[in-house]
Amino acid sequence: MKAFEKNIRKVEPYVPGEQPQRKVIKLNTNENPYPPSPGVLAAMKELEQNMETLRLYPDPTADLLVSALADYYHVGKDQVFVGVGSDDVLAMCFLTFFNSEKPIFFPDITYSFYKVWADLYRIPYECKPLDEAFRIVKEDYYEENGGVIFPNPNAPTSLYENLDFVEDILKHNQDVIVIVDEAYIDFAGESALKLLDKYENLLIVQTFSKARSMAGMRIGYAIGSPLLIKYLNDAKYSFNSYTMNKTSLVYGVEAVKDKVYFEETIQKIVATRTWAAEEFRKLGFVFPEPAANFIFVSHPDYDAKELFEALKANDIYVRYWGSERIEQYLRVTIGTREEMEALFAFLKKYMKKC
Ligand code: PMP
């Protein structure tokens, strides 16, 4: 190690899923297989006519988008914070809210970025093991801690916990910040938004990347009490005032406007998920009950890593980690019906051959 490396902040980075630059059946990063709402396309054309506005900095308060989200969710503008994808929002939350000597708690099998942010910001943490069925054990979160974060539905398990469950964790953690990462909530069930009036320490984080088909735009947001949002904004303005570029603000507002398109797209994905789950079951795969736009599958007779590689060699990309407890699992994003049919056609051939 060079002498000047001694004081460099070293982190083991998060490894995102592959983004191959050619056409493949892409079921590896939970993107939406359908395009964003038609209004977004119209806004793209309009922005083209207004190139001149790119000369100026964007509105640092991101007021257009904050207002659209506040209207949509019937909360105050002072209850909404926006960022460059929920990754940016979550990173800001870790920086702002997890500043205790006590460890923060999150599940052992969960979004692997949590551990990376905790390491990056030197936040002590403890991973609480999911049970045998991959469920979060709520009693594990009753102990004293420096904050709590979990996704609902959890990733990569796709399991959803109901609001009583979420509220129980909140009831036992009123002196710390509890973050519910609802990246996949629109495919699942009730959001913890309902609990906001009761718990000033609750923060809900959502994204435009999944149900709103805009992973490429990078828009995420947090909704919480004005007090928490103020603290988040203070951290943001101490970091980078202009996190949201002009295009994201304009397209984001359009995406929020079209509720009908949004709900139809979700319905299509949920229908494909129900059908795909049945197909997986017929082929002998096992999986936790899927509530997100992906299924976390394992097969008792086929090695997950070999299957992952065989799929990839045939231009079908799914996600494989090979980490402890989930070495035999693959996470498969719900694509279009046609993409899923191609996946099952391959699996049937593969299973006959092996
Ligand atoms: N939370 C969870 C649980 C996720 O799976 C993802 C997607 N990788 C994110 C947050 C981040 O999504 P984005 O930054 O695209 O909003």
C-alpha cells in the first residue's frame, strides 16, 4: 500500500446488476418492461424545443416534482424530499439519521446497498437473520438500536409484510428513525404512508424506477414528517444543492400525473407474475410468495449458479448473488409475457437436457 493510501476512505462498493449494451431478455435489475406514460414522451418532445433552459441551474427545491408528489399522496410539500433515485435518497438518509453509537438494524438478507452505506459512513450495524421462510422476525427489532431500515416488500425475497407488522416495529422503536424502503410497494399491498400521522419518526422511501418505468431517469423520494424532511434537506444542501436535473423534474411530474396508465401497467405486471409463479411451480421451483415485480426462485434439483450461467449464455439475464443462505436462489424480474415465455421455453429445454 502506498503511504498516501493510508488515509483514503476505503469501501467495498455495491455491485449493480449488469446493463448489457445489446438486446437481451433482461430480467436482472427489476426494471419495468413497459415504457413510461405517454405524457413523458410528450414532455420529452417539448423539452427538445426548449433546449435553451438547460443553460440555467435547475430549481434546487425541485418544487414542481415535490408539489406533484405532495398532491398525489395528499401530504404537505414539507413532507416530501426528492433525490437521484431512491439510492441517493437512502444514502442521504443514512448520512442524516443514522448517527448513533448504537448499531442500526436491518435484515441479513435484504437490499445489499444498506451494508455499503453503513460502511461508507462508519455507521455500526447489526444484521437480523430472516427466519427459515425468509420472513423478517419483528421481535429482533425490539432491542435498543441506532435506527431501523427494511424494505417492504423485502428484496430479493419479494415477501410483503402487512401494516400491523410494520406498525409493531414502529411501536417498539419510537426513539429512533425507522425507514421503510417501499421501492416495490405498488406491486404489493398497503403502504406505510397510512402510519405517517401517528409516527413522526417514520420515513417512507419510494422510487420511479419500478412501477413508474423510469429507472433511466433516476428519481426517488422520501415522505415523512416535516421535521425529518427538514433534516434531510439540510444534509442535501450541505452536499449538493442541485441533485435533481431539469429533465428529471419535468418527466417526473408527467409520470405522476397519469394515474390510469400507472395502475394499468402494474396490473399487467401482477397478472404476468401470477402466471409466471404458476409456471415456475409446475417446473418444480420453490419460492417465497412474490409481492414485488420479481420472484426469488430455487430448484431442488438444479444448481442455481449453473442455471444462471446457462441462462446468460442464452441471452437471458437474471440476478444471482451466491451469498450465504441464498446460494441456490435466482431473482427473476417479471418481464413482458413474451419475455417470460422465452424464459420458460429455455428452462423446459434445459431441464430435459440435464
Ligand atoms: N431499494 C431497493 C429495495 C431496491 O431493490 C432498489 C433497486 N436496486 C432501490 C432501493 C434503488 O432503486 P433506485 O435507486 O433505482 O430508485
